[in-house]
Amino acid sequence: MTDYVYRSVLAPYIQGLLDEKRALGYAYNDEAKVLRRFDQYWIENNRDDPKITMDSLEGWCRRRPTEGKGSQSRRIAVVRQFTLYMAGLGIACYIPKDRIRYPRPMVHVLTRPEIIEVFGYIDGYRPGKPNHATVRMANGYKFLYRLILTTGLRNAEAATLRVSDVDWNKGMVLIYNSKGHKDRIIYFPEDLTEIGKNYLSYLRSTLGYEPYWLFPGADPGRHVSSGSVTARFRGFWMQTSFAETCEKNPTVHALRHTFVVFRINGWMAQKMDLSVLMPYLSKFLGHKSTNEVFYYYHQVLEAFRVIREKDTVANSVIPEVRVR
């Protein structure tokens, strides 16, 4: 095969990737053909700019009129390998996803007015048929939903917490064997620690013994089910004034999304280095990689406002691609 001479400003890096792959024994011929097209794309659209950003890749990642999703995905996958190679050289660049999926529904991140109103209903909830169990669980909701919102816990993680998992003096929670069979530590905000201590005192007094589960269900020997936590949150939300006009009504998992977006927005507003902080947030949330964190963030209209305001930072770190 005759080697093509790459001509764009990215040519040295493209050739470096090919040399590396072939030195490892890969033919890399099909990929080289894709990189020819990418080289031409870069000449036509970006000229002398060597910086790979989300905007500069948008045209490349867009689906062609006569192209199937498989071909589109393969094109993006090759360029993803190229950007990962550049990142390995210490060059900051945008890394696209290589999998093309059907559009996901827009994630709903709660606004501050929505949070205030829905928690007003959570705090004011009184069971229609009150008894010891339903009243006890109603008091638990006040802490449970705040816990998810302020720490980003998954619904099932919060519902299955044991009292022994919490160090109240340190405001620390141990999450054992969560999704992906991983353990991790999270920390409460200081004001939430006080709410949690008061709730636990109430729980001990109501049950008359030291509880095993932090959020016991109707049968105190079992934890509350994540399904009932989801259903109850939906009931609270549907009472709000926002429910009728909301395009996609949030589930309890939206509280986790909201935590992520508020946290990242706060960091960006403070001009903090996301490339340093994101791995920590990823571990805090129990994710395998920062890509999963950015899935939450990238879907949100509010997030796009911040991305545009802080574009020089966002283009370097957001590993997601806008696909049309």
C-alpha cells in the first residue's frame, strides 16, 4: 500500500499514530483511509488551527445524508483514537464518543425554585392513612431526598444504607459493593449531618431500639424499596406548579443529575480546573470514568449556558459529541 502524504497541520500527529500502530503489528489500512478524509476535512474547515475542539469536530461527527449509523460510528471511532493519541502526548483536545446511539431524552435538572417547591411538599407530607410505619417513613423522606440531592447518591444506594455505614462525627458514609462492585466514601454537607443526626434520634425513639437500616420500610426489618422511593418522589413532584408545564417530569434520579450540574457549574463559575477536579467527582459518584459524569452534564440546557460562557475550558474537557 502506498502511503498517503498528510498535508494538514495535524499531519505530524496523524503520521505518528500510524507509525505507532504499525510498529505494534497492526495493518491500520482502513483507519488510514479514514484519516485521509479527516486530514482533508481539517484542511477545508480548520486550515492552520491545530486545536481540536468540540466545535471543530462537529462537522466531522455529523451524519452524512447517505450514511448509516455504523459508518458514522466507525469514522468517529478512528478520530477518537487519534485524539486519545494526542492526549497521550500531553496535548489537550476534545475526545468524542465513538458510539452513536438513538437520541436519549433530555435530562431534567431541577432549578432552585423547583427544588424549593418540591421539598416543601416532601417536608409537609402527611400520610393519608397514618400509622406508626407510614408516619415514620414520612419523616425519613425529609432526610432521604436531601441526601440524594446533596451527595449525588443513587436511589438504591441511599435506600439500602445501614446505620453502621455512617460516621456521624465525620459526616462520612461508606458505600459498599455498589454498581460495578465498587466501594467508596462520600461526605455529607455540614448542615445535612445535623439533619441526619436528628432523624436518627427520632428513628431510635420511634422504634425503641437501634435500627439496622437507616431508612427502614413498613417492615422495619427491611429497608425501604427503591421503587417506593421513586414512586413517592413522583407523587411529590406532580403536586408542584411545575408539573403541568414540564416537558419531561423528573424522576428521583434527577436529583443526582442536579447535584452533578450544580457542582460543575459552581466550579466553572469559580474558574477552577475541571481537568483536575472531574476525576475526583467521578470517584465520588461511583463512576468508572469521567465520561459518565459528563453524560449527565452534557444533556442539560443550563449546562450549555455555562459551556458557552467558559468555552475555552469546556472544549478541552467535555468528552461528548453533538451528533445530528
